[in-house]
Amino acid sequence: MRNLFISCLFLSTFLFACGGTSKVEEFVPPPTPVYEAPTALMAQLTSAKPIPGTLAQGQPGDWLMGNERFRIVVSSIERPSPFSKSGGNILDAAPIGGVDVIREIFTYLDDTFPRQAVYTSLEPGTKQDSFVELVALGVDSEDKDLEIETRYQIASGSNYVRIITKLTNTGTKAYEEFELGDALQWGRAQPFAPGPGEKLARTRPKVPWLAGDTEGTALLWSGSDGSLTGPHGTSWSDPIVKTVTINPGESQVYERRLYIALGSVADVAALWQRDQELSPPRLGVKVESGGVPIQGARVLVRDRAGASVMRGVSNNLGLAVLPLIPATYEIEVSHPTRGQVVEELAFNKTSSLTLKLPQPAQLQLSADDGRGNLIPCKWTFVGIDGTASPRFGPSYLASGAENTIFSMGGSVATGIPPGTYEVIATRGPGFELWKEEVQVGSGETQSLAAKILPVNIPSGWSSIDLHVHSDPSPDSNVSLKDRITSAACEGLDWIATTDHGFRTDPSELWKEFGGVPPVQVLIGEEVTTSGWGHFNCFPVPPMRGGKPAAVPIADKRPADIFTSIRNEAPNAIIQVNHPRSGSHGYLDRTKFDSNTASGTSDFSDNFDLMEIFNGKRLDQFDKAWADWMALLGTGKKVVAVGNSDSHEMVGQEVGYPRNWVYNPDGKQSTIVDNLKAGKVVVSNGPFIEFAIEGVGIGSTVSHVGRAVTAQIKVVAPQWVDVSDVSVYVNGVLNDSYKIRNSIGEVRFDEAVEIRLNRSSFVVVRVDGQKGLSPAIPDLEIGNELIPIKPLAFTNPIWVEIPRTSR
């Protein structure tokens, strides 16, 4: 750790942007907020959305609760969501003067999603002038012998909702090592926890609390047992309060608090600390640029070990106030267009800090196809030579998601922190990458013109992502317009809209794109069951009887669900999603065994496609590949596909992987027919041409003799590495070839002989060893970065050999 210059309380300032100075002085705290007279209220809604905010969901029949400081909405019993199995859950929460930014909060039991309380009644409990209570009664979704009671309590003058859940075992068996927790769908709130800070996704840390903030609203979740564990995703957390044994006839109780405040994580954390009888002093950080207070700067505090301690956001006065115990900290202040300043501070009880950021630079960006035609593209900015990569905004905005900008019209102007960058323009793996190094100073304006040239993909092939989410899904915040924009910028020709339990129809949106769809759309739905996994169906009608349609799933087995889809839309495709994703995976749920190509009696093979390549989940790929080979070996012509399962703009990039489907006339009917026929190449980078005796992918060739000739050609843009070509016969590796040519887009183009001793199916696979970053960021798990390597494979060509020729 750096030595401290004690007389000044700090030694040096580390500037990762041009300009910037600081000063330390005595902190004068801001005035305490003034609230209305103490009160507590509870009423059943007669109108919609009593709490403001784009994510507000309150409807007539729901319950509004609150006091003079905040409001929440609890859903009526009849209002399950795609993930919750009943109402009785928190839908909305906002401070007075703030907006709702969350999706939903419901119970999470036995560390198994979506095991939860299913409520059958919701009634007022105790109600006084200064205290209100709402009581939900129900049972465990997996075992009705486990009765559940949840009480939502709010007192006047309080900054939190108290949530008390009691589980009573009315059966004869004990529940051992049984986890009690909750599922938090963060919505637009940006999560944070002491220790891991913002790096929560795909981790299971032990933390004292979880918090999130955005748009001036902050929320904090804490448990009665002093710490929280459990898993986290990019848009959700499943905090576990404690693990218990519930013997027959016994009960267990767990308590949580949801704090709600105006401001940032630091503001709501101060309320929690006060209730814990902790009263640390407060550090005031003032952010300025050119003598003007800067609002919206993120202030992140780390301890000597590098762990994140607190996060704040500067207000309209440029001030962030952070409750901290006296110690030495690293203070990082960052702004989307003004850069980043990092300073070490020995904080005492009266310190405050003023940090100065530079004026932003400006970039004028344009991209064309090499012939002067402007095209959509994605711009990625990577800081070099000591410059930090910018963070333009949260991962769900086309206008600025992390360090990327999506430009639908081919040209865009943006502010950017002064510094040195590698600027990359991409449009998916069907195009070459353009990049240029640029250095921009404070207040400067520069122009960049990218030329993004297409790769020679054979004519007649369309790229499609068959698993895509936008904000009708409760775990995605990407607007439909931004989702369409991202698909066009990633070079997709088609997408299937597959939101959870909802059929998203973008037809009303096309007027915002000049009346011409930038990508074609199959309207679909992700059928989201709690016991059998997830399934996509497309194309399906968006409406039924004048109301939004959805596949009925209550108390239905997989075979019933598949039949229901086929009865409604006989030409629809049924796709099994992420089949090896545990509780969300159909093959895991039905205990499918690739050695026997069979599962439990609940397994049905009445589906068309199986998503064996899902986003960046390469840890699940090998098992799903073995499952696919096993099914093909039985003669079941299951078509393998790969999709992004994208819920974000960055981190889960749409079109990675994608499916190249033979679609020579561009019609929806043709793409549907050829998906079913298996005329599909799956890839996150390379494209594979493959034919046996002149017959292409998804087709059957009759051949006399044991040797066949296969023509294999691999094409990829220069930024995609290709190292190996492998040929599989009947699920077994038959031969492999090392790529010798790494220059040019054609990496492999050879006729190879394949010897067969019986009728067979043949698949070609292509791998690369170098990651796709920076076009596609590495997978981030805590502080670990895992490169996403190129992978592509074909669907089979079937070779029929007469018995007399074997």
C-alpha cells in the first residue's frame, strides 16, 4: 500500500483521465430531510400504478402500503408472474419523491429456484394509525405439508418494510439443511454489496447486506441473522438468510428488512447502519468540473485490500455523502463522459474531499460498408496507455451500455472522457472488424469513419437468434427498440422474440425505424415452467381472444405442454432451452441419460430443436452435445441450435451464438421449414460449408460403398480465430484437422474422405483457441475473466448405405 503523506492526509492522486485536482477539508453534513407528519397506510388499489416509474406494475386489486417516507405495492393473489407462482409478493417500492426501479421480490426456498411460497390468501392484519400489516398465507410450491405465512409490516417513521416469514411442518418428515431466502429481481437498480461491490454476478459471497440504486431511488435488503449468502446473476440475487432444520410439528421463522430511500447506496446504507446502532462519520466527496458541480458521478470506496466498501452518487450539488469508519481508503470517482479519478485518503471523522474532473472530449462516428452506404454497428471503446475504459451507462441501454454504443443509423456523436483509446467498430461475425487508436484531449472533437466489410458467407443463408429477451421479461431491462437496434448492429437478419410467458409483437415499433423492419421477427414465447425447464415456441399468434396469449402450464407435464403448443399453432417450432442448466434444464429435470438416450416417464421427445449452445455457458455445452448425439443415435432428428439467451446489450450479446439457416427466398415459411429440416449451422464466429457427395446440411444422401467424399470449407473474419476442424460420425470423433492458414477469410477448404461401415450421421465442428474479445467481452465471474472462444458446428448430413454395400 502506498505510504501516506500524513500532514495532508494523502500522498498522491492517481488520474486515469486528463486533468483533475483535489483538496481535503472539514466536512459539513447536509441538512436532515424533513418528512410529513408520521403516518402508516394500507389500502387495496382501485386504479393502476400508484407509484411512479417505468417499471411500476401496481394494478387494481393489489395492495398499497407505506408511510410518510415510502410506498410499496404487494400483488394480489391472482397475479403470478413468469417466475412467481402466485401473488402476495412485493412488486413496486419507491421513496416519496422517487420512482419504482425493481421488478419483484418473492421467497426462495431450499436454495432451489423457483421453489417458493405459493400464497392462497392475502388479508390485512393489524392496522393502527402508526402501524399496518398485510398477511399472506400459503404453502411450499414443492410440498404442501410445509405451510407458510408471510407478514409485511410498516410503521410510521420507519425507513423499511419488515418481512417476517414462518414455515410450519405439518407433515411427518423433517426438512434438513433447508435454506430460507428470497428472490430479488433488481430491475433497473444496479446492485452492490460490501466486499464484492458490483462484481456479484455468478458468485455466492457472504455479505452483510445487498443494495441497489438508480434514477435517484435506493434500496437495501438485510436479514435477521446478520449476513446473507446465496447466488447472484446479472439482474437478480437470491439472498439466503439462514439454513435450518424443520422437524415435524415445528416452525422456523426468518425476518428481512427492505430499506427504501432517495439517493444512492450510501444514503440507504446509512439508514441501515443507524438501525444497527452504528454511527460512523460521513465522508463528503464533492465532484466538480471547471468550477461547476457535477451530478451523477459514481463514487466508489475501497479498503486497503481492494474490497469495495461503499458506493455513492453525486447529487445536484455535486456531493456524495458516504458513511465510513475512519481508515485509509481508495476513492474512485467516475463519470460517463468526464473520466475517472482515483485518490488515496486517510479518512478521519471530519474529512471531506473535492475532486475535479476534466471537460469531456467529443467523437463524431460513422460506419459504412466500404461502398459509402451507412450501416448499423456497435462501437466499443477500450482505454489504453493508462486510460480507463469508459462506462457510458448500464448494460441495457443502446445509447451507452458499459463501454459500447449501438448506432442504428450508421453515424452517432458521443462525449467521451479525455484519453487514449482503441476504438472498435463491429457488426457481428459476418463482417470484418475495424479499429483505430485515437487520443482526444479535454474539449476536443475528432471524427472517425469506419469501413466494415462483409465476409463472403454463401448466398441464401440467414442469421437468426432464436432466444432473445427484452423488457416484457421480468429479468431484462432492454427496451424492445434497443433490442431490435442491438440485433441490427450485431448483423442479425432475424430474431425470435421469446420473453418469459409473454409474446412480444414489435409491429407497432417499425414506424420508429422508418417503416422498414431492420431485422425480421418470429413472434414467440419462452414457456417458463417451474418443474420442467424452459421451452421456446415460434412463430405463434401474439393474441388470443383479444388478450395477450401465453401457453397454459399449470399442473401440466411436458407432453401436455408440447401438445398444447401444437394444437394452438400446428406449424410452430418447439425448442428446448438450456437443457443442462439444472432446475431450468429439461434434461436435468427429467433425468435424461445420454448413455441410454432416455429419461423418466415425464420425458417427451415431441420437440423440434434443442439449444445445446447457450450464450457464454460453455460449461454446459459438452453435456448437451452428448445428449444431442445420443438422441441422433436413436434416429430422432433433433435439430441443434445455439442462441444468445440475451437479457442485456453487453455481457449477454445478442447473436452470440447464432444460427445460420438456409433461407434462399427470405420468407418466414422457408426459415421455419429449414429450421425443422436441420439446414442449420450454429456459430459464434466461423461459418461452415459442408456437403457429402454434393448433398448439404440437413439432407440425406444414399451412397453405395463405404467411403464418401465430404467437402468442408470454413470462412471467418480475421478477428475470429480458427484452429481445428473435426468430423464426427455417429457421435464419435472420426478425424480432425489443424488449420494451417490464419490469413484471409477462407481458413479451410478441402475434400476429405470419410469411411463408414453403416448408415450414419455426420457432423462437422470448428474450434478456435483465441477469445473473441474485445468484439465480445470475456465472461466475468467475480474478478475472473474467461475468454469466449470461437465455436461452430453443423447439423448432420445423413448417409444411407444399403445393406448390400456394407
